[in-house]
Amino acid sequence: MTDIKKQLLSVADSCVKCGICAPHCPTYTHTQNENESPRGRIALIQAWAGGNLPISENLLSHIDSCLLCRACEKACPAVVPYGKLIDDFRAEIHDDISTKNSVKIVKSIAENKGVQNFVKSSLRFYQKNNLQETARFLRLPKLFGLTELERLVPNFQEHETLKNYYDAKNEAKGDVGLFVGCMGELFDFETVNSAIKVLTHIGFNVYLPENQTCCGALALHDGDKKGASKLEKQNELAFSAENLQAIVTIASGCGVTLREYSAKNFTTKVLDISHFLSQTDFDFSILKPFSGNVRLHSPCSLKNGLKTDKSVLKLLQQIPEINISALPETTQCCGAAGSYSLRHDEMAKTLLNELLTTTLEKPTDYLVSSNIGCALHIAAGLRERGENVEVIHPIVVLARSLI
């Protein structure tokens, strides 16, 4: 038995099979299939690592259908590190997994700035010349197997080139690094710009290292540990040049991955921007009223991974006259889950429709989410329903409220 299999067995054996996790698992909730529960998946990995179950399409499909929302970890009395177990198993059988073209495209965009620049110019041309409407009419995305990827693409935002450093607008309180991520500048520049605006406005010098890259989540959850490790080392090096008091993230999915890097002098500095601001001396008198009905979505990565979802509501409630209500605690994963919506579109849309139905039970002008993957997925669902609801990041709400 290999060392990896021994490690997998050791972790899997810590699960007492109590089943407390099952009601919290989105896939089990909808399928009622024990193999689609955390307990069932652990049992499958246990059997494989122990030499009692061969690799098969059936085995791989059950493991791959996991969203890695980690709701089970939050509920687990035995504190089983389920997410790491799944990632380690996927890494061990990486060569047996076939990756969809759409997922390969997303990974190449995430990990290569040259590809990002090409996509940026292509997206501008694609939308400005009505090619998107034509392509959809001719069903070209479906022909090339890119329907689920193409539906996520938002309207292109023209914007200036980001600088590597921004001075505090008022008396400096310190220096922070801003982790932009691989998709922020490309698909949601307003969030990036809002983060810079708010942080500098309240007195922080903001560094955006040019050589920062993708956090590595896509590679890690795809079983590509070597690729994820390379990205990890690059980010640790990128943010080591300055004496930063915090590395602020604007995507909770990235935040979870960065917090689980191996270098403790890096991970202890990583904070989601809403949590960072909630712990900062923030003068809320500088905020003007924000009108409209706001619904707050807490991504799984924020509530189950970082466990700082309460900070967002606490922060936004300080805005004068804001009418904000959080989605119920029982709301499950939206179905985005990194590249999950590209690989398992049927389950992803089932979960999305449940979330949207809950959201729209109250009048909603804005849906606020702290993770870009969730935001793109939810916004696509709202567009498909014909709903005029703007999906924005919490920091955008704050930036729009600055006097």
C-alpha cells in the first residue's frame, strides 16, 4: 500500500459514519443516494484505498459530483477534513480523470495573463460587434460544447489599467496587499476598483503585485496538485516584497485557498475584505444612504471555509437607510462551486433555481455576494429568468455609499 493510500485511509477512518453531515449536503439532499453523501463518498475512498474497490467510472462520478461546499465539515462532530480528503483523492487519481474543454479553457485563462489579455480584447470585440447575439442565435456555443461557459460571460466593462500601488487618500494607517485573483479584473473590475477606493479612502496604502496569479483553487480541486503548488509559490513570492499587515481578498473562494497555503507567515495575513474592514477603525459617518432592496448571499467559501460571513452583514448594516436581508441560514450552495457548473450543469442549475426562488420571495433590487464565481453564476440565472436584479460585491455597495 502506498503512503498516499495510507494517509487517505487514516483520514477516512476518522469518520464515524454518524450521518449528521447528510442533511447539509446539497447532492444528497436532491438525490437521496448514499453514494452522493459525504459519508458515502468517504466510504468509497476508504474502500478504494484499502484495495477493496477498483477505479471505475461509477466511483469517479460520485466523487466528482461533490461541490466541495464543505457544509459537511461545519456540521461534523468528528471534525473530519473532508475537503482535503477529496482533494487528495482527486490528486492521486488525476490521470484517470478526463477534463471538459470548458474547464481547460477556464484554467488556462486563470493561470496565464497573456491568455487573460487575449480574452479581454476578444470579449470586447465579441460583444461590441453583436457577435454574441449572433453566436447564440446560431447555437454555436452548444455546437462547441461551451454553452455553460458562455452563459456566465457578463457585459464587457471598459476600464483603465491597474497600477501596482495606490497611496492612501488620508493619513496612512498601514500597508495592505490586494489579491485581485484571476477573474476579478477581467469580469468584475468594479469590485477591484471599489476595493482600492474604499481601502485608500480610509487610510491604507494598497499594493497590487504585478506577478500575483491565480490562487490555485481550480487546479487543486481538479487534482492538479503540482500546478496548484506552482501557483502557491508564485503568490507567496509576489506578496513577500512589502511589509504588509494584511493580504486582502475580494473573492472568498480565493481567500479559502490562500488561507490554506503552507507558509504561515503568508496565511495569517489573508483576510476577506469585509472581515478586514469590520475589524478596522472605519468612520461610518462618511457613508451616504443606499437605496433599494438588498438581499445578501453568503458563499459556501465564506460561511463554511473562512467562517466570516457574519462580518458582511455587520458591515453593510452600518450604511444609512440600507434595506438589507440575508438569505436563510438553510440556503444551500448556489451550484457555482468553481468549475462545478461547467461539469455538472444539471445539478448546478437545480441548486441555482432554488436559491433564486428564495431570493425573489422578497422585492430585490440588488443581490450581494462575496465570491465572483457565485456572482457570475447567479447573475446568469437572473438574466435567464428575465429578472432586473444587479449582482454586486459588498465592497461595491460600500464604495457607492462613500460621500
